[in-house]
Amino acid sequence: MDKIRYDENKLYDIEFEIVSNGYSPREVDMLLDDIIADYAQIKKMEEYYTTQNVALQKTNSILRNKISDLEMQLEMSKSSGYQLHDNASNIELIKKIAMLENELYQTKLQLEEAKN
């Protein structure tokens, strides 16, 4: 976005060239054009941030609902006596099951060979 050219202090301190009939109309017009552009930019910024705020509020609401659901699930799992296991212990159990299945399969093959 473009930068706003004038703030309160700059507007207050502006001095126009004094001509016999008053201020230079060209300088006044240029200043007013810049001020109008600044106000248009402020309006765009306000619309942008309002839109962003609404989107963030929606996202925040969704995330709060998810947190609430997860907290409820956690409480239910705690009250049912189910203990949560971390991924490392689950992986170790899966490895051990796979190893035992492999040993069982090898034993089965040996028994079948022994019968024949």
C-alpha cells in the first residue's frame, strides 16, 4: 500500500506562497489533491484491515471450537480410564508385533516342512 504523505503536524506547518491576491491556487490545489489521496488511502486501509479482522475472528472462533472439542475428548478419555500413549511407544509396539508375526510365520513354515 502507498504511504500517507501528510500527518497532523505536516498539515499544520504548511506555508503557502503569498501572492498579491492571497495564496497560490496551484499550491492549494496540489495540497488538497494530496489530502484527498491520503483520505482515499486511509479508506482502503480501513477496508483491508476490517476484512482481515473479520477473517481472523472467524479463524479464531473455529480454532476455539476445535480446542473445546479436543479438551472434551481428552476429559472423556481420562474419565474412561483410557491412557494416551505417545507415538514412540506405539511405534515400538508395532515393531514388536511385526517381529512376532515374522517369527510365527517362520515357525509355521518350519512345521509344515517337518510334516512333509
